[in-house]
Amino acid sequence: MTVPYGDPRSPYHRKQAFDLGDLGFGITSNTLTLCCDCLGLIAQDSMVRNRQLVIQCTATVLNYEYILAFVLKQVANLHIYFKATGIVSIDHAHPPKTLSLWGIVVALCVLAVSHQHLFCLRIDPALDRVQNTVIYDDIKSVMDDPQLDLLGVVFRVHTTPIT
């Protein structure tokens, strides 16, 4: 995980936090509490019963708490969610202003600088040995074929195996 800052002024033009890369997600993980952090969900979708197993980890790293949740569904879906909460990195907003191109003015003379949290995750999909295939589905517009797409709403799913 890396955190680039979008402010071209010093020191933000060189500021680049590597919170989880430097400290590690596992070593900064918080202890889970049964029935508070370890939750399950059963939802009724029409006539189909949908069970989910949520495996969640929360890590406190410097001024943020990062939450990583794996949601395994009964229909063999895996969803991964990253969440971040925390105290923003601030700078002096000079002269005193209410708007800034480089962040949000949160108080008089206090600027919360714009930044992103970019996560990278490696998944080894060999759950059933090497018989699995992970695919990426992308929606492609068919607007270039006026006979097929008279109303401009037609699309196709383009499937690409990830190898």
C-alpha cells in the first residue's frame, strides 16, 4: 500500500507514505473480539439462501486504521474490501482561505492535503489445485454498430482469463 500526495508544493511533492509496506499488515493487526469483529451474514435473495463468511482484519498504522475484509459467498464469489479511517495529514493554509486546489480547508489556516491510498493484493487462486481459472469481465459498448444498437444502450461482456 502506498499513499501519494497530490500537492506540488514542498514537502508534499516528495511525500510518499508506505504505511503497510514499511510496517506490515500482520504485525500491526488488532486483536479481534468474538461476536464483535467476527460477523456472518445470511440474506434471503428471492428463493435463494445466500450465506457469507466475512474474514476481517483491522490494522492500526500511524494515523490510520486500515480494514481488510474478505467476503466469501456460498455461490463461490470472493469480494475483497479495503477501508481506511484516520486523522488526515495537515498543512498550514497561507494566506487564510476557504478553498484550495491541493486539499480541503478543515479550519482557519488548516489544510488537509489531498492524497490517495493505493492497495496492491496478490491472490493465489489455486483453491482446487490448478483446475481454477480467474477471469476479468469488462463491459464494452456496442455503439459503433448502429444496426445492432439503435437506442445507444447495447453492451457486451468481454471476458479475459487472468494468467
